[in-house]
Amino acid sequence: MALPTIPETITVHLGRPNNANARNVTVPFPYYIKNVASSEIYPTWPENAIRANVYAQVSFALNRIYTEWYRSQGYDFDITNSTAFDQAYVDGRDIFDNVSDIVDELFDDYLTRPDAVEPLFAQYCNGTTVTCDGLSQWGTVPLAEAGKTPYEILTSFYGNNLNIVQNAPIAPNIGSYPGYALQFGDLADPVRTIQLRLNRISNNYPAIPKIYPVNGAFDQSTVEAVKAFQEIFGLNPDGIVGKQTWYRIAYLYAAITKLAELTSEGVQLEDVTNIFPPFLQRGAKGEPVSTVQYYLSIIASFYPGLTPVNVDGDFGAQTEEAVKEFQKQFDLPVDGIVGKETWDRMNEIYADIQNTFIDQNTPDSIPIFPRRLVEGMSGNDVRQVQTWLNTLSSRYPEIQPLPLTGYFGTQTEADILVAQDLFGISPSGIVGPITWDTLARQSQLIQPNMEAAQ
């Protein structure tokens, strides 16, 4: 899940949803709203009435796109022009000048509830031949004539718990599917989206087991929840979230939470918080900064001309200079900011080091972080983590001794959560680069004392 954006284009189905003979047209989003407004209301209405209607029309369309209401059902369009389901759109019609000017100003504004991020499903009807629970289009006219502002007109129909988001960002309309199948071992923001949605769906379908923690790691509990969902809804129960499973989950989530209704439960802000921030720059603090610093330090050990950086979670002058050195070395724009391009390139270079030097240690004898480890994995990397945890358990009784099975089970995850809490790492149960490095270094501090005692 992500925060809503204004799509550059919208694809309109010129008929009812199930009319396979009707064609689709893809048009710029502002033009679509201008067409809808020119088709549904009158240019002679008071300006505030027109503005109130445009807010509702924009929000309605954005809700269809944000919830992927039609695409999640297998259709190849975002919205229809059937007023029985959506908004009026007349292909090729003339646009009223004053309507066009108002839409140019308002097309990137939309309505929300104060405790939700999704665009409000701003249901409306003409208010004469058809009435509904939402806005009455003709009803906006006397309110505007009485001097009401557009916001006051809108709250008259949708209630006072209403926000207007202004100047929302514009982005291509590419859909929410990440473009690749999510499967066991993946760590990504889309995995967290799936975990959140499956946990909510499981309230209505208890056969789907809960996933905990919701951390973006595709672990064994996520595999089991995906398989249960697939079995219930007649999909291949392979535990992999391909496009078909992704959109089936999206549809069920939107339907159960009523995201496409006025009575929506609402998507909360914490539900759209990414695991990785969109960019990091000087002044940033926290575990994402520590991860960048760790990668830079390892890369500097293998590439002359790069300076190692302290892993302290504080994006200061030293880290900024190290980022600039990295960007210069690998032909990136040199701005000292870790945006997507720099982050992706850093991950690519680090992966090359992993594959080439996997059996080597870092200059201070710490094994190179090999891969992200989550519940359900097995192998020597897991066994190494269990060894470190056992060493730490001699000093920290909160950490329970583990059998060195090399299998990442619930007991290993529980110890990792405890260790992360002890050493100031955000508890996730995942062994990422910072957890790996911290467990190794803390174990090194204890090991000499253990040997001396023997």
C-alpha cells in the first residue's frame, strides 16, 4: 500500500463493466474530470457548487483507482462511464470553459476522512430523479446561493469529519502489483502490504492464519497464510503471490473493509509506511541509515578510493561524503542523497561482493552479511546466527540457548526479537545486515571472556 497519487491517465470503459463489446479509452486524468463535470453539471451553476461537485468527482475517480476496484476483478480499465456504477463520461464531447478552469485548479485535490488516507468514495447522485446517501448535485446549488463555501457544501452531505488533500503528487497509473512474484525469503514493502491485507481478511476468514510480526519479510507464516487464502478462493496453493493472487487479495481487502463505500473502515497512515524510506540525506537517523552505512563500509573494503564509514545510524558529514564518493565511483548523480537510484545501485554492488567473496570476512573478522534470514530458512547462515545467540545467552539470560540445527524456527525468531530489543534495533525477527553485524560484534566482546574463564 502507498499514499494516493494523481494518475497521469485514466482508462475508461464506455459501457457497463460486463459489456465486453464496449471499448476502452485512455485519457489524461484532468481531461477526464473536465468531461465528467461537463457531462453531469451545468456551467451556469454558482462557482462554489461547481467546485464542490468537482471535489466529489475527483475523489470518486481516485477511489476507483486507489482500490483498483475493477482491475482487481480482472478488468482492463479503471472506471466505467455507466452512471449505474460510476460517473458520466461522453467520449469526444465539448468542455465548458469555466469548468475547465476550475478543474485545472482542483484536479490534484481530493477528499478523505481525517483518520484515513484513501480518497473518499464520494458517492453522489443528481438529487432529483435519483437520491442517495451522498452528495446531491442539484442540492449543491441552493447551498452555494446561500453563500456556503465548497467545503461547507461538502460537509452538508458527507459530514464534518472531512479533509481536503491539496496538491497531491502526480504519477503514472501503473497499478500496485510490484511486477514480480513475491515468495519465501523476499523482504520488500509489497510483502508488508500482503501481510496487512491477509491479517484483515483473516478476521472474516479465520482459516487464514495470522501473520506476526508484520515486517515485510516473506517468512514461513506468510507462506502458510498465502496458501490458506489461495485454497479458500480456488487459486493454486503454491504460497507465492503472483499477479492473480495479488489482485484477488486486493479485491477481497477492499470489499471487506468497504474502501469503495462511504462507510469505509479506512486505510491508516501506519499501513502505508514503507520499510525503506524513499530517500535518506544528511540529518536522517535510524536503522535505514545504519544499513546504508554498513553497505558503504563493506563496499569500501573491496573498492579502492572509497572511505569506510562508522555504523552509528546518524547521517552526518562523514556519511554524506561517503555517499558522494560512492556516487562518483559508480557514475551516479553526486548529491550525497540516498534516493532510489543510489539505493538500488548500492544493493547491486553489495550483492556482487556477496557472490564473489561470500567465504571471506570483513577487515575486522566479521563474516560478510550473506542474505536476509527469516523464519523457515535453513543453512549455515542460520547456524552461525544461532551460534552467536548462544554466546550472547551466557551474558544475557533473556536470550535462551538454542540447538544448532541450522533451521530458523520460532525459538530462533524469539531470540532474535529479544536481541534486537536489547541492542536497540527495531524488533522485526528478521536478520538483516545490522542485526547480523550487531550479533557478531557483541559475540566477539563476550568470546574472549568465555575463553579466559575456561
